Amino acid sequence: MASRETLVAEFMERVAARNTGQDEFLQAVEEVACDVLTIEKANSAYAQAHVFERLTEPDRIIGFRVVWEDDAGQLQINRGWRVQMSNAIGPYKGGLRFHPSVNPSVLKFLAFEQTFKNALTGLPLGGGKGGSDFDPSGRSDREIMRFCQAFMGELAHHIGPDQDVPAGDINVGTREIGYLFGAYKKFAQRFHGALTGKGGSFGGSKMRVEATGYGVLYFTACVLMRRDQQIEGKRIAISGMGNVATHAAEKAISMGATVISLSDSSGVVLAEDGLTSESLEWLRGQKAAGASLDGAPAHLKLDFREGLKPWGLTDAEIAMPCATQNEMNEDDAKNAVESGLKLLVEGANMPLTSGAAQALQDAGVTYAPGKATNAGGVAISGLEMSQNSYRRFLTSEEVDAALKDIMQRIHDTAAAEGRDGDQINYRRGANIAGYRRVADAVCAYGVL
Ligand code: NDP
């Protein structure tokens, strides 16, 4: 059999030729290819079905124009997309992102990752992702509402509880899901679970907002437990200051960790002695008001550094990048290693450049990939779909218990597939476990 390197190089040549210039997508495909191509080659059913190559072609990509009116009465034109990657094991499922950096390459990488992540949860969820190049920063609440309604005017034709069930992602939170679901309900003339992350009064699940960040910590606890360690007393550097980052920080604080940073696109806030619930609330308030992160009251002991990232600024044995893709480059990773990094747990999707991932591997840092660690959000979205179908709602305690259970199961599945002597390669384990589940379904359907 050809070497793994040759298999990957030949495969990536074909994929690159079909996806010119789609750097994020190619980066995500290559990372999985390194782990699964040898598995596929060794399994004649998978190999004959060309499963992995098929999984790099979305079932379909829906692209559309979004026209809306701003507060000044001017027409604004944006682009919207939905990438329906694979519904091999369930309806397409994945978030919507509103950010100027959104383009088909970014959405294809996210939908591709989502396919494996969703398989890893053990729930019947396919993979998809969507969004728009709309920039919500500085926009009024009414403008956000009009944009969401215009966006849904097109998307509504392509989603539904058995078809495709979007949720939130960057810049799409509970408020936006409210506007999107309201518009869906009006256009489709249906009230059913076509979106998740909804408000509690109209079908949302308890704990969906917290689930991704809390799940990251539950996964981290599983990794540490294998080594007879615990989160209490650990110094954790977190990047980002949105849904995932702030809930990861909240849970870490409650578990007794010292959270030494949060960050956003303006810079990093350092807390040498650790964030407290009070300082976290102050930061959330500043973000909600669109205000500066500088100038916190002295007793909160926060130190804002404009334009910087958290990595390597102060000692931390655990890093949790929770902002966006490729936010940590090779130099950042080396700086973090010099400051004592032992474990990196991804909160964001693909936050490491290939160079950063290599630098961590060279330094022997344990690496837990987003596909496994941030799957708590989509898992609770899966529970929201079930709750919407059988019209019975779980309590916060029940959802939290389910989340812990799912994160433990994801950890154990990835650990079992990724065992390498007495070490665990979580990336390899997550990629292979997710791939196998989707591959078995793809093979069962024949040539389609
Ligand atoms: P939010 O929009 O709530 O927060 C994103 C945060 O990242 C903001 O603080 C933002 O800063 C910061 N950020 C964005 N781009 C950059 C950048 N280029 N440099 C520095 N900071 C940046 O998004 P979420 O917390 O929901 O998502 C964060 C990540 O987690 C994404 O990768 C997402 O795909 C992933 N994820 C989210 C899930 C969820 O349930 N929400 C589920 C699974 C994964 P600013 O405010 O200044 O723009």
C-alpha cells in the first residue's frame, strides 16, 4: 500500500484542483485526510465507495442575494449561503455565521468539520453550515431584524425539521435566532423545530446557550481525569469574548480554575490573579454595550492590552482558543509553550494554523480538537430537536446531566480510536470515529 504521505498528497492534489483558492476548506480536508485515508484504503467497502472523496463534495450549496434597508433608508446588498454537506446520518445541522469574512471556503470548511463532529455525538445529525458576509457591528437592533428577515426570506425554502436545522454561530445568538425563527414561521406557515438555539418561550432548550462553553470544560475534565488531575487550580488562557469563550470561562471559574484571559478583535484582557464572576460580568456588560474593554474599575484587576492575543503573555498550562479559525499561528503556539502550555483544548472551529498544530505536536502538548471538544453545542441542539418533536421539555438539570454524559462519551470514543501506546491522539481518534459512522451509512446507500 502507498505510504500515508503519498495517499494524502495525491488525494489533496485532486481536491485542490476542484477547490481553487479555498484555503480554509483545503486545510480542514487535509487534516482529516491524514487520519482517515489509510483507514479507507484498508477497508474494501469504504475504498470502493470512495467515501472520503464523496464527503469533500457538498450535497449542495445554496447561494442567494439578501437585500435589506438600513435605518437611513438606503438599500444594502449582501450574500447568503447554506452549505448542505452531508445528510447521511440525519438532517443537515450546523450554525449560521454573520461576519464579513464569510465566504464559500469558510462555510465549506465549517460544514465539513460539522459532519464529523455531529457523527461523533452519536446523535442522528448530518452536517451543514451557512451564513452571510453581513457585518452586524454598529448596526441597530432594527437593522439586524430586517437583515434576518430578508435572509430567511430565501433560506426558508431550504430548511425544516427533517431537512436542515440551522442554529447560531459567530454573531448569531438568541436575538438573531428569534428574528430568524419568527420570519421562518411566517414564511413557512409552520411552527416546528426548523432552527435551534431558540428562546425558552418558543421551543428553545434549557442550557443551549451555555452548552458549547460548558461542554469544552466537561471534555477538559475528562482529559485531566485520565491523568489523575483536575481542573481546580489550573491556569487557563482563553481567547474570544463571545458565547463559547465566556461560558467556558464561567464554568472554569466555577470548577476552581484560574482564568487568566479573554480577548476580542480589539485586544486581550489579562487577569493575572484570575477572572472572577464580577469581572466576567463587567466584561460581558462592556461587550453588550459595544464599549471599550479598557478602564475596568481597579478592584477587578483587569489589564487590557490593545491588539494583542493571550498566548504567552503570562503562565498558563491550559489554552482554550475560543474566537475563530486560524487565530493561533506558529509563533503564538511557540510562545504559549514557553509559558508552560501542556494541554490545548479548542473551543473554536479550527483555531490553529497548520504551523501552530505542528509546533504543539513537536513540543509534546496534548491537543484536543474542536470537533470533539465543542460538540456540546450541537449535541444540545440535537436534544432541542427531540424536545420540539415530542413537545416535552427537559429541566436545566436534566440537560446538564445529558451534556456531561455526551461529552464523556465523545471523549471516550475519541480516546479509544486515538490510542497510541499509553498516549492518546485525540485528533486522530475524533476524525476516525466520526468518519466511520458516516462511512457506514454512505456505503449502505449504494451509489448516489
Ligand atoms: P461569538 O460571535 O459569540 O464570539 C466570537 C468572539 O470571537 C468575539 O469575542 C469576537 O470578537 C472574537 N473574534 C472573532 N473574530 C476574531 C478575530 N479575527 N480575532 C480576534 N477575535 C475574534 O461566536 P461564538 O462564541 O459562538 O463562536 C466562537 C467560535 O466557536 C467559532 O469558531 C464558532 O464556529 C465556534 N463554535 C460555536 C458554537 C456555538 O454554539 N456558538 C458551537 C461550536 C463551535 P469581536 O466581538 O471583537 O468581533
